[in-house]
Amino acid sequence: MLNKNFRIEALLDKYSTLWGGDERFDLLKLQLLTLYAEIKLCRCLHQPPLECLDKIMNGMRQGEATTPNLRFLQLITATCDGKSASFSNSIHSQDETAARESAQLKLLRGGLDFCSNFPQQSNIASLLPLVMSTMARIVSLGPKVISEKQIAVIFPTLSRFNSIKQKLNGLENGRYLILSFLLVNHKSCISHFVPLILSSINHFTVSAVFFGKQTNKMGKSDLKLAMQCAEYVSRILQIIASNHSSCFKRCVPYLISRHLHQVTTVTLLPSVKNLLDVGIYHLLSITDEFSISMLKASLPMGDKEVFRKLHCDFVKYFKYMGHV
């Protein structure tokens, strides 16, 4: 911990005369000043000034899309305990500590609304991954902080971001984090959002198939994105099979048939196809015999053979060992 009377700026100025003109010193100075600012910020986050919270909130209401505001909002989520009863009830209290918690609560809810209504202009497209990760951190705080009504606003935002053609680093990761935190921390309202969750799963599958097909023009970035999306599909379907089988049981035949149609229309890389198949194995673990028989009878001929092989591998290997 830094001493209260320690002034890093003075120390840097003292040695700047010795290293003047050296670019390495300028870089070191920038890194140390950034670290010092982060330490001071982390200190005050335990008792953030109300004026600071109000200023950030007013800026978001006016549509100020700045990286420091979003970073500060992410740091606020790290200091909040969404499961504590005192935090959820502090909005009606007159105590000084409760007033600060109330301001934090309003800031988090206002921040989620701000991120949900984030525009898509090209000049701020680089902020989209940070916006998505901020939304994910706020969603992870649970239902005592974020209501079901606000959760419903997130999915139209994800649909709007689907139309973005740019391959931005972190955009798909933010989308996955939002879905996984929603499935883990908002279990009571999942049944109301099943179609919207299925749409997001389909987006990941389409992206994995589009970037994971075998072509001569495939680059390393395309392969990385395809593997990432396929892994996200597998993880989300595993969460659904483990915690929400009753909500999604009727949708399993639809998910399996759509998966088979997508993977049989193009030639996928084996690594991408194997990850997508793992997701289907998780779905088969919650599928009843009637649905399996229906799929075997109603699927087209090419899809039917692929499904028979998948089901055989599931019964023989995955059902008992967890892998094929």
C-alpha cells in the first residue's frame, strides 16, 4: 500500500532530469501514473463519494459514452453484494451508508439502461465489447439488483448487435457472459425468456458454422472466432441441461434438428464440429425416448443418419464417461 504522504508525481519529476528524452521513461511514467490512479480509485470504491456517483449517473443520462465511465461502473459492481438484504433494501433508508448503497443501486440500474440503449454508430463501435462486458457484470449481481423487467430489455439489445458485421474482439465473449450469468443468477425468470435465449444460441451456432467451414481463404482469426462460438454453444447447452431442463425440454427436438441442418449443409472443420456435437450430447441427456423416436422418424435422410450416429455415441460413451 502506498503511504498517504507519498507523491509518485514528485518522484517521477525528480528522475525525469536523469532520463530526460528517453521514450522508455515516458512509457514507465504513464504506467506508474495509471497504477497510482487505479489504487486511489480502489481505495475510494469502498466508500465512493455520493457526488462522484451522481456525476457518473448524470453523464450516462446525457448519453456520455466514455471508457472511464464504463470502467468505473464495472469496478462498482465488484464492491456490491447483490445477495445481501441490506443492499436491496437500502434504497428506502436514511442512513449515510445506506444512502451510498442506494446511489450505487441507482447507478447500476441506470448503467444497465444506458448500455441497453447504447447506439451503434461506427465512431463508437470500438466501445461495444466494453459495453457488453459491463452489462454482463451488472447482470451477475442477481435479481435483487436487476429486475425481470430490465432483463427483458437486454435481449433486444443483443438482437441489435447481431447485425454488426465487424468482428470485434470481446463482443461474442460479452454476449456469452450475459447469457451465462442470466442462466445462473436469474433462474426464476428463465421460463419467460426461452425463445430469446434460443435465438441467442442460434446466433452462436450460425457464427460457428459460418467462420468454421473449410475454405481456402480461412484465416487464423476466423478459426479462433469459430472455435470460440462453438465452445460457447457447448457451455450454454451444458448449463441448460444441468439447471433448466424443465424449461427447455420441449425445445430440445427443435435445437437438435436445427443443429443437424446447419452442420450437414457445409463441411465444418473437425475441431469446430466436435465442440458443437458436445452441446448436442448435453441436450440428449435431457431428451425422452418419445422425442428421440420422433426425430428418428421425421428428420430428412441425411440428417437422420447423422443423428443416429450422434445418439449411438451418446449412449455408448458420453452418457457414462462424459466424453466421446
